[in-house]
Amino acid sequence: MGSETSLTLLGEQMDWAKAAAVSNILPDAYRSQPGNILVAINYGASMGLQPAESLYRIHVIKGRPTMSAELIAAQVRKHGHKLHIYKDYEHQSVTAEIIRSDDPDFKFVEKRDMDWAKRMGLAGKDNWRKDPMTMLKWRAITAVAREACPETLYGAGYTPDEMDYLAYVTVPPQQDSSPMAP
């Protein structure tokens, strides 16, 4: 593909992104933000997602792309790995297990329970009070996916709700201290 063709495609994508940006059914991070839309659909395309799927399953939190837990589970399976989920309603816990396609003799396992949710300060949140098993399931899946097959996450290993309780240290950009040329 020549550079002229690439620029034409980019122009068409930007035109589409500008038209979509005025829609009131888009998530907030994309409304009136054609640049964000363009980045999200191209990021999603690298994972084999259609544009609409990218806009609803890739979320931007503090300028960082995140994936819905459903998308993380889908990516794991799409790459040929086995994902098993075990729910224990009596003890309110969920265990997620991944068996990689390239290492079928080893199991990656992560368990999430309400004690963990309490330690993390999550148990009192609205979604956790209303549907704790679903929330535990998503946290177990994302934790095991980050450990077992990070390549399936394309750099977006966290979900939007995980970003709420994770503390990221941001380093300000370095200022150029070299003397200015005359």
C-alpha cells in the first residue's frame, strides 16, 4: 500500500470519526473527540475488532486504553487459550483458570473472593453490593489473563473499574535542560 493510499484511508477514517463524534450514543470519552475515536478503532482493528465493537469495549480512562472484562475473556479464547471459570456461591468466590495453547500442561489460576474485595475497598461499591459474583468473575478473569497471556491484551490489561482502585504513578515529562541554540 503506497503512502498516497494510506493517506486516503486515513482521511476516510477521520471523516467517519468526525461524523461519529457528534453522536449522543457514544461513550463520553469519544463524544466530540474524533481523534480518540480514530485511535480506538485502529487499536481495536489490531485486535480484529469492528469499529463499533472497539468503541463500546475499549474504554479510555485517564488517557489509557482499557478493555471490558468481556473483551479480555474473548481475546484469551480467540488466541486459542482455554479459560475456565469456577463459581462457589456458598463462599462467594470465583476461580479463573487459563491453560495456554502453547503449554497445555500448566494451569494459571487466580481466585477472587469477598475477603479480597474488602481488602481492596471494593465490597461496599454499588455494583459489588448488587452482583458480587459477577464482579468477582470479572476480576478473576482479568487477573489470570494478565499473568497467563498478556500478549492477548495488547497493552490494555485493566478494565475501567480496575482503574478506579489502582494507583498509577505518573512521571511528568522531562524538561529539556540543554541550552538553546543561538
